[in-house]
Amino acid sequence: MPFRSTRASAITRSRALFAPVRWLTALWLVLTSIPSPAANYLTDPPERRVEQFPTDSGRLILPLPYNLPGIGNGYFLLGYFSNMFDTTTDALLVKVVGDAEGYDAQLDELPLYRHNLFLNVMEQRIDKAAVNNYQTRGMNTGKYDYNIVEVNRANESDFGLTLSLYERRIELNSTRFSSDISVTALRDPDGNLIKSFSQDYPLKSASWRHALKIDLTDDYLDPRRGVRLNLSYQNVPANTVNDPEYYRIDSGISLYTPMHHSDTLVLNYYRSDAHVTSQGNIDPTEIRQELPFQCSAADSACLSAEQALVDSYIAARSYGTATPLGGENRLRAYPRERFNGAHMAFAGAEYRWNFIQDAKPFNYFIWKDVTTSMQLAFFYEAGTVSELASDLWKENRRSYGIGGRLVSASGSVYRADFATGDEGNQFTIFFFYPWK
């Protein structure tokens, strides 16, 4: 088994000491690369047009059925409660019932000190689930070039603190992420069994992310004028002696330009880069010994799936992994985490047509809130991932579509998006804007 020498460990520790320097350097690069007219908002930000800490309460209780290959049938029971107890506290509970069992619970913006310090926690406990694992990193996989990874445990816990200053103009956040996953089997895209593991294969991770948001817009929740900057640094330590150590720096900028009477054109650019400080074990033979396949020589499906994972491990341990593309925020026409690599870049445009602007309370059995605006959104996105930063944008994927938004007085945005791309369509129901 490979081991880390004392000298290598000392180098890793010394590099970690310079992490704040890298973080500040990345911030400086973001600030100095802002194009005009976005740069004008740095010196003359627009006034906030509404209260930044609303306390109007809202709720949404919604059952959603599911039918997943290899997992079965059931439903999600979703409960969302905003601004509980006349505070900014939001709670989300998703109970999974049926052939899959578990829950996801989140508590956001629990005030610890006035409107300046907030607690955010999330806990996920899933007893059975399935995830698409694409066989190759980068942009060259096809729609069905994946295997279904079955797990009998998918637990995750997040704990974060947010310091908010100057009416949410500046926010600092530190969050600890931890996950514990146990893989039991692999299936093909049709749900046919490739390999059932005699012993569960554990995957564990833990890391810290530190983020800065500079919000120079007219409203934190529903911005229509201004610019917003995001920067985060996440250290990803090795969980085992075979894993790499790396850090990830993400940066983003959103420009909000008013159009006509009350519409908004949003332009967003986002970049994520992984930087390896200590490479993991990339010996193919030793990686096969780590994996629980034990394929027979005649089982071509098992051997092919094993080789795909070996190749993916080599790439991940050599280059690290940036924030992926796909899902409800970036490249909405593709499944979550569809494209992975060491570097990622994304650009998007969204036109938000505010066709209704009227405070109107409603109180149905499953849904209670106060409408302040209803929107139609037309969006176009492009994204790319690669193992080398110099290869970004050599290949990319695009996504475009239309969405409906209900902006509420409770501080929530209820969102439904329909997106299409070269692999088909995706329909998403979600909370809050993309690129937040």
C-alpha cells in the first residue's frame, strides 16, 4: 500500500498555510476582471428597495410520486415552512416512502444574533437509493454511458454559520460537510444487475468550505439591478491513504440589468477549479484491489464496469474534482452532476418577465404565502468541464428553456423550469433562483 512520507506531509501542511493567500488572490482576480457596467456598481451600489429580512410566514406541503429503475415505486412527502416563529428561520423536510426509505431535513437562517449571525444545518438519512455514475469524466460521455450505483446507506450532514453585514451586502459563511455512503450493487441503465457486492463498499468524506458573497443589488432575494459576486474555498482532505488531497476554488459573478418597466436580464459566469496538493494512489492494479468487484474472466459487463471505475479513480486522484455541471442550477437540461472534471466553466443568460406585481395573500390547505411577483423566465446556458484548464470550452454543452416563478413576501421563490438540450428534456421543481 502507498504511504505519505514525512516530507510530503510537511509540504502539504505548508501549502495549507497559504490557502488564505490563494483565496484572497482569487478574490482580487474576480474583482479586477469585472466588465463595465458591472464595475460601476462596486462604487455606487443601488439602494435596497424592500426589507431584507422578511418575517411573513409561508408553507408548502406536497406529495410527489417517484418511479426509479432498480429501486421501485413510492413518493416523496415534502414540507417547506418559511419564517417560522416570526423569524427568518426556514425548514424543509422531505420524507421518502415506498421501496426507498429515508428523509432529508434542513434548517436555514436560524438567527443566533440579531440579523447578523445565522445557523444552517442539514441532515440526510437514506436507507436505499440509486445514483447515475457516468463512465468517463469530461464532456465525451453519451446520454446512456452510465451505470446505476445502488446504496443501502446515503447519509450526509452539513453544519454552517453565516455572518451577514450591511443589509446582506456582505456575507461570510463557513460550512462543514460530511458524508457516509455504502454501495451494495451496480446495474446497467435498464436496471439489469451487473454486480452485487458480497461486502458493502464504503465511501466517506469530510471537508470545510469558506465562502464570501458580495451583494451590490437592490434586493438580496429578488435582484433587478446590480451585481453579485461569489467566492468560495473548499479544502478536500484525503479520507484514506489512497485518496488525493486538493482544494477547490469557485468564483462567480451575476449582473442584473433592468429591462422595460420591471423586467430583468441576468447574466452569470461561474468558474470552479480543483488544485491537487498531494496525488492519490493511481496504480490500476492496486485500485482494482480496493474495489469489491472480483469479476470472473467471462463476465464482460462486470469487467467493463470495473475498468470504467478504475479510469475514473485515476483521473480524480490525479486532478481532483471541481463543482460538477447539471441539475437545477447550471445546465438544467441535464441530470445533477452529469459532467465532472478538474475544471469547470459556465455562462448563462436569463430574461425574467415580471408580468404580475401585486401583493396577494393566499391560503390553501397545502400552500400558504403572499405573492409579490409572478414571472416567466427564458434562459440559455452553456458549460464545459475538462481535466486541464487550458482545454475548457474546447467542448461544451448547451441548455435552454422556460420557467415559471412565484416570488413571495416570506422571502421564498417557488420555481418550476423546463429545459431542453441535446440529451432531451428535464423538468425541475425547486426553491429559489438559479445562480443564487
